Amino acid sequence: MGPFVEEVFKDSGVPKYTFVEPNEFTKLVVYLRTKGKGLVVEGPSGIGKTSGIKKAIEKLQLEDTVLELTARDPEHLKRIENIPH
């Protein structure tokens, strides 16, 4: 059994847990590990999409082989627009 909610979302002090693997975390890891497989992660803001992907990449020890791009950065946006080419 995982940590209790109050161990993750503490009223005071530093939480022991800063990331709790969501139910679909194993599937995420498998998809990231599978070459040639596309992956779209979507959902409401603030539910841990980026954190989950970063933790899965960390778990797979792929940090040095992954390029993180965000459409919020104009320089990244140029690279994103050129991906199809």
C-alpha cells in the first residue's frame, strides 16, 4: 500500500513523498521504453503529467538522451515546428 494522502500533502513541514506513482505509471514507463512508439499525455493542468514523464525518464536512466522542449519557449517552438521536416 502506498503512502497516505496526509503524508504527501502535509499541513506543515517537509513532505517525505514528493512524487507518488500514479496507477498508469507502469504503462508510461513501458511506452517510453518501446522504440518507435508514439505517446500523447493529456489531462487537466496540475495533475502531474510533466512530473510523471520526468520521473519515468529518470527511472529508465534516459536523462542524457531525452531533449525536453516546451511550446512556451520561442526558441523551442521553432524546433517543435520543424519536427515534421
